[in-house]
Amino acid sequence: MPHKRANNPAAIVVGGGPAGLTAAISLAEGGVQTVLVGLRPAKADNRTTALLAGSVAALDTLGVWSMCADQAAPLRTMRIVDDTGRLWRAPEVKFSADEIGLDAFGHNIENRHLIDALARRARNLPALSIIEDEVVAVSSQADAVAVNLKGGQSLRAQIVVGADGRQSLCRGAAGITTREHRYPQTAMTLCLSHSRPHHDTSTEFHTPAGPFTLVPLPGNRSSLVWVLDSATADEISALDDPALAARIEQASHSILGKLQVEPGRGLFPLTVSTARRFAAERIALVGEAAHVLPPIGAQGLNLGLRDAATIAELAVAAQRAGRDVGGTNVMSVYDRMRRADVGSRAIAIDLLNRSLLSDFLPVQSARGLGLYLLDRVGPLRRAVMREGVAPAASQPRLMRGEAL
Ligand SMILES: Cc1cc2nc3c(=O)[nH]c(=O)nc-3n(C[C@H](O)[C@H](O)[C@H](O)COP(=O)(O)OP(=O)(O)OC[C@H]3O[C@@H](n4cnc5c(N)ncnc54)[C@H](O)[C@@H]3O)c2cc1C
């Protein structure tokens, strides 16, 4: 990839996944000279991401959405179906985007198409250089951060954005530890084609082992995230294609007709891990370097994109005001802003997941009552939908469609 003014950047982004690419593009779009150091992913990412409306607005504002919109499917209706077979069964709940004046809650896209569009946009920004290498050391000093690359190069900048995933080296360099919990479940992911249309509707069956979620892709295709106990996930993912398709059709109550599974199955052990701080020592964490959430409720990368948009907004504002881009003010405001958003979502997902696994009757009835109220009480349902799509407390400018 081309090298453009890589010597003296104001910001270095470590990690070329979707969160890192978005942070780098946002910084460069706002006029902050940026270097992105990233490795190509070791293996293809066959997952899809349900991007909520704010994420789509941000990608649109950054000039990325027009490069991948054709490969995304709108999510206009979301159904939750209680398939626990337990005594306290909740009614089916249906959320429609038009109830809150939206055309769609968001769009579902295969990660490979999203990453490809982000990478193409990143290559075309004069203020952004890309170096394909591995970062081997990050060390903070009073007025800068030094970054050493495996290839021997050294870089310095005022701020490092750590977007280097779950095993983040940047997080360790900032002295930030995590809170972690491992669930006894694994998510199996794949894409499939089907004989019946999905009508732009995602369907989440709540089963005693976890959610089984079908999310639309363009045409008669959908992605599946099936949360199972880990032993069953291993057993099911080892089936051949026709046997697996039959199991999925059975679990989906044939709502999409005959199924054909596509190549590329993923298995992801369910973990929640959140950083105790989101920034320190001139290093700000974004994406999975800061938080890993179970794939329930499509929150993970949507949070990651809000991280990226927030740190870029703060750094751009600091540069324009002639202040230190990685100074203590930027670090502490970023930490405070992201802590509330990530923390509240991690708790909500944890409660939902635990309520499905619980055999304790009062917990099951509380979950049933919650869904019952969502079904029956329109203002509550609409408030939950609005908060899910665009959290009132943490919408950075890019998510509101405003350029930096
Ligand atoms: C089954 C499943 C389904 C999901 N579905 C959704 C969904 O519908 N909606 C949603 O919002 N989220 C979803 N998520 C979450 C989402 O996939 C993640 O949040 C997202 O992929 C994380 O992106 P990232 O850029 O933070 O990390 P990564 O994609 O892990 O990128 C990190 C990058 O950093 C690079 N790197 C690491 N170390 C170094 C180093 N030392 N030097 C240089 N580069 C380095 C790596 O090579 C990698 O490319 C799902 C997750 C799972 C498991």
C-alpha cells in the first residue's frame, strides 16, 4: 500500500479491523494526520454485522456507505419469539421501524464487504497513510507515544488509538486491565440461502440455550447466529451441509422454507470483557480492544464505531483549538463518554442471556413480563426501540450525520 507522509503523524491507529479503519478515516477526514498500522486478518471473517441506523449514518458521512450499500439488506422488522417451551412463555414481540418514523432500524452486511469498502476509502485520503506491519511495542512519554513495528520502523505521535482487538497490545501498554466473564455457550455463525423471502425481517428465537437469530441479507439469503451450549455447538458444526441445513430448518420452524448453508462456518465462545478504563497514557481503546460482548442484540461493532467516532471528534476538536490531541483532557472525556454507553449495554446483554439460561422460575417470569410489557405498551416499546437504535446519551456527531 502507498506510504503518504507517514513520518510525523499526530495520530497512530493500531489495527486494521472495522473499528480501526473507521477511527483512522474519521481522524483523517477531520484533518488529523494519521498513520494506520495493521496486519491483514489471518483468516476470512465470514460474519455479518447488523449496523444500526447511527452507524450507517456515520459510514455515509465518511463516504464509505455508498461503496457497500448494495451489499447490505435493510432491517425493517425485528421479531422476538419465545421458544423456551417453559411454563412462563412470553408473547411474540414485533418491532417495526416505521413505528419510530424510520425506514429501517439498520442494515445487515457481510463483514468482508464492509471491511473492503472501509479499506478502499482509507486508501484515498491524503491525511491517512497505511502501513501493513505488526506493532511490537508501544511506549508512552510525557509529550508523545512511540510505536515500534516488527519491520524495524519507529513512529511517534501525540495519540495512539488502540484498535488491535481482543488481545490488545495497546491496552497492556496503557496499563489497562479488563473485567472478564466466560459463558458456557458458543455462537455458531454462517450464511444461508432459503426458498422463502425474509421480508426484511430479522427473527430471534429465544431458546433455553440462548438466542437463535436469523438476519436478512440481500435476496433470499440470511445470516445465522446460533447460541448453543458449547458441546452441542461442536457437535452441530461438525455436521455435513445437508444435515446442518435440516437442523437449522427445524430450529427455525421452517419460517424461511428450504435452506442451503454456504461455506464458512464460525464458532465463537461467548465472552464478555470490558476494559476498566477506555483511555490512559495517550492511548485510547476502540472496538474489541475496549469491549467484547456476546453476539446478542447486535451491539459489538455498533459500539466500536461509536468509540471510533467519539475519539475522532475529540481529537479533531483539540487540534482545531490548538490543544494537545492526546492530552489528559481528551483522554478523560473519552473515558467518561464511552464508559456509560458500553457499561449499560454490557449489563443489558448479560441480564438477557442469564435470564434465558436460568431455570429459576421468578427469573423466567420476569423476562416473560418484560416482553409482555414491550408487546402491550406502545410508548415503552417505542422508547426501547429508539434507545436501541440511537442511544440518547452517546451519539457522536458522525452518528447524527454531521461531518467532523
Ligand atoms: C458471532 C458474532 C456476531 C457478531 N455480530 C455483530 C452484529 O451483528 N453487530 C455488531 O455491531 N457487532 C457484531 N459482532 C461484534 C463484531 O464482530 C466485533 O465488534 C468486531 O468485529 C470487532 O472489530 P475490531 O475492529 O474491534 O477488532 P478486529 O476485527 O479483531 O480487528 C483487530 C485488528 O487488529 C490487528 N492487530 C492485532 N494486533 C496487532 C498488532 N500488534 N499490530 C498490528 N495489527 C494488529 C488484527 O490483525 C486485526 O485485523 C459480532 C461478533 C460475533 C463474535
